[in-house]
Amino acid sequence: MAAGLGAMLYNIEAAVSNFEFALSCFSVICAAIVPILTMRVTAEERKQRTDQLLYALPITTVQIIVGKYLALLAVYMIPLGMIAVYPLIFAQFGEVYLPTSYGSILALFIMGAALIALGVFISSLTDNQGFAAGIGIVVILLNDYSVSLSEYVSATAFGSTAALVIPILGLGWVFKFLTGNGNLAYAVWFALMALVAAVNFANSTVFEGLLPSIMTKLSLFDRFAGFVNGVFDLTAITYYCSVIVFFLFLSIQSLEKRRYN
């Protein structure tokens, strides 16, 4: 529906031949679709205790998570398959540059795959699917608007250093949740804080503008904008794939922790 609306606005009413512009509308809808798609993937099973049946089967947690993830990708590919027909239809009535159109569709698929991996991880942390959906929407929206928000955060060395405390605390919490070892979490937190303090003491200029730069580079949606503008960015594809692997790994570790507890 979103891609159809974008196609109507850009390709039909505005008579723009670049179909990839229409995909920018669909990417925003991902913020609502993906959390709803992934919220039940493990949270509902954990709530109903049906996950115990999975643990009793002769399959690994890797197979469980990857199987669920591939099933979600299959569902996600259904609307993308419909969207893939649009450029061919428009090509019958005008000139459409198919390489950039399908390159953007491929990028949209991989970006969606990265968001789905994030949603699977969030779902693995709770047994409340509403909570999983809510957190997923907030995280994806923050990622979507991170470039705009980066203009309003402090670019000073002190501001960036202070802001780094939040992700360091978050990383320590992830270590504690996945390993159940509080001492390890505190050790990781202390080591990272000591590293930040040492670098700041040695050369504080390293942290100037660091926070806005990190917020910009972490944005999945900002990298997709390059594809919409006709640039096939392999760096963005690599980043998307890295996000997929990272969050699937965390999901597996989360499930592994519950399986043996």
C-alpha cells in the first residue's frame, strides 16, 4: 500500500521515471510493520511455555532462531514480490531505469532483513508481545530519525564522552542478561569506562563531534537513501549484513541462556 501510494505520487502524478523514489515511502512503514511482525516470534512462546517443546526437540538454538528468522523473511518477501512487478508495468508506458529500481528493491529487502533481526532479538528478551512491539517501534523510529536528532545533540568532547556512558551501561546489561554473570558485566563496564576516560585524558579532541557522527553512521534508513538516489552502496549492504549477524547472534545467546536455565 505504501509503495503503491509512493508510485502514484512520484511515478504517475509527478511523472518521475525513477521508481526507487516510491520506495522511500515503504521504508518508513517498516517502523510499524516489522515490530508487529516480530513481536510474537519468541515472546508468545515464552509466555505460553510452548518454548519448552522446542527445547525438547533434537535441534539447536541456532536452528530455532534461523528457522523463525527465515519464516519472517518469507512473509516480508510477499509484499516485496508485488512491488518488484511495478517497474516492469511502468516500463510498458515509459522509460524506467530497471537496474536502479531493482537495486533499490534489493537494498530495501536487506534493510528490512536487518530490522527483522533486531525485532527477533527484542522479542527474545521478553514474554510480553505488546512490550516487544512497543520497544521495537521506539528503537526503529529512533534509528530512522537519528540523523535529524544528531543535529541537536552536543558535539563537544564532554558531551560525547558523557553520552557514551549510556551505550556502555547498555552493553554491560546485555552481557549480564546473556551470561547471567554480574561480575563479567561489571568488568566489561569498568574496562570500557576506563578506556574512554584514558582516551579522553590523553586527547579529548578525539571525542569532539563523535556522538553526532555515531548517530549518523548507525542509521539504517539514512544508508538506504543512497540507493533511492541511484547509488548502489556496497558499504551499506555490508553494514546491513553485519547488523543481521549481530542481532541473530544475540537472539541465539538469549535463547541459549533460557534453554539451560
